[in-house]
Amino acid sequence: ETGVTQTPRHLVMGMTNKKSLKCEQHLGHNAMYWYKQSAKKPLELMFVYSLEERVENNSVPSRFSPECPNSSHLFLHLHTLQPEDSALYLCASSQEMGSSYEQYFGPGTRLTVT
Amino acid sequence: GQNIDQPTEMTATEGAIVQINCTYQTSGFNGLFWYQQHAGEAPTFLSYNVLDGLEEKGRFSSFLSRSKGYSYLLLKELQMKDSASYLCAVRDSNYQLIWGAGTKLIIKP
């Protein structure tokens, strides 16, 4: 596979469940990102990892917990979510963090919290 | 606060030209990006501007005026497959990407 992949593509979970989203990049990039995309709203940056170290955490509730075991993989662990957390969760990677490097996005996980 | 403004929706005709505007107020400026996102798909990179002027890439061009806090994406010879949302994003002084809400472009035959 090439590019950025995400699994699952769709997820329905109850508020008491625990689930994880997975992202994998096959581009040899050093930076990885989690975004939340809600309808008609700007992309919200949640977390940034550079060389497996978290460098950004934009006031995200603790019910979202990221994990970056290596530079190719990124997880988002979910627990006791709220219905307003329903959204498209996008993973992205870039060669380095910052500068002119564009970000490459995965197809996203469409999350519905019931 | 930081803000990116772009129209919510635009409609254009196949074969025509359309210009999508983006204005920004950010703390510092380190480049502006345009992305295309088809419904249900990942955003894909279109263009990057860091200096004033026009960058041309096939049917798509992007313009930047840093003094006016303004950019536009110009799409020529529109095709039905250009129906998508177009996202404007600015990298601020902390190298964070600030995103607009996107412009949904509808192409009619």
C-alpha cells in the first residue's frame, strides 16, 4: 500500500465503549497529525507528533488519547465519548513539521457516537 | 484571534472559469496552502504560496497578496470532476496550519 491509510473507515460506538483508530503512513515522513472534521467547520488540529514525540496537544479532552509507537503508525484511543464527538477523524503526515511541506491525508474514519 | 474566510458555496458551469477567494488574519505568516476534498475523501494538496504573485499549475492557479491578507484559487476549463470542496489554510508564526471551513464548488453542465 502507498500513502496514508486509516482503519476503520466507519465506526459506530456507544458512549461507554472503548475503541481505537489506526493510521499508517508509507511515505517515510517524520511528522504525523490527527484532525477532527465536522460539517461546515474548519479542520481542527488535535495532536501533532514529530519523530514519535508529541509536540502539539490543542486542548483536546482526555477522552481522546493518542499514541505513536513509531514514525509510521499513529493511534487515537477513544473512551467515554460524547455524541458531539461524532465527526470525520483525519490522519495526515508530512516530511517534517512546519515549513513548506504539504500534508498528506488519509481517507478518514467516520465516527458516530450513539 | 486567527481567522480564515472563504465563501461557503459557489456554482459554476462546465468549461468556464471560477475564482475562489480566501482572506486571512493570522499571527504571522509562513505560507498558504490550497487543498481539494471530494465528498467522503481525503483532502489532497493543490498549491502552496509563500511569496506574492501567481503560481500556475495546469488548469489551476493560486495567487497571494501578503499585504492584503488575500489569496485566490483560479480554476480554468472547469470539468465535472472539479466539483469538490476547496480548503484554504495558512501557516502562522508558530508553523501551525490554520484552516478555513472550505468552499463547496458545484459544477453544472
